[in-house]
Amino acid sequence: MTQEYNIDAAGRTLGRVASEAAKALMGKTNVDYTPNKRSDVRVSISNVSKLHMRERKRMQKKYTTYSGYPGGLKKESYTSLKSRKGAGEPLRLAIKRMLPRNTMLTERMKNLVIQD
């Protein structure tokens, strides 16, 4: 049985919403939490475009990716990532980086629904 977990992001900061969603996706909000079992929790986050972020943080935040090849380091600012992929992409990246990197990561990310 899939359990629904709804988060309203209006007026809240990105990190607080991301940590709450990551905790729910791992199943730590359930009574029967087991670290090696994947919990059936579907997290939906609404009003992502109304997230609160300070202007200074918005200008300074950088997202770094590396392809593995020489000269393959790419840096992108928060504002350009948000304009290119939408308001939910920085939140999705924050949640993904808060989850443990194991075989359950992709299944947990499939249970995440972000609505602008």
C-alpha cells in the first residue's frame, strides 16, 4: 500500500523542504522504518515556484558537474538552472543529494512528484 506525503513549499526555504522530503522518501517518518527495505512512500511537493530564497544565496549558489574528461567541469548558477529546467529542478537536485547513494536511490526518486 502506497502512502502519500504532501508538502506545501510556499514561503519555506529550499533546504528545509528538501530535508523533509528526503526523510519521507527514506521512510523515516514511518513507524516500521527499516534501513535496508524500500518504503512505499510517494512524496508530492506543491507551490515550488513560491520557495523563499535570499537574493545573495540566489546569486552565489553554483551547481557543479564533471563528465570525467579533461576540461569537462561545468558550473551553472541557480538562476540559470531554474530558467533552463524549471523551478523544481534545484529542489530535485537537493533532495537527490540528501538521499544515500545506493541501489534504492532511483526507485526513491521515482516516488517524488514536484508541482510548480
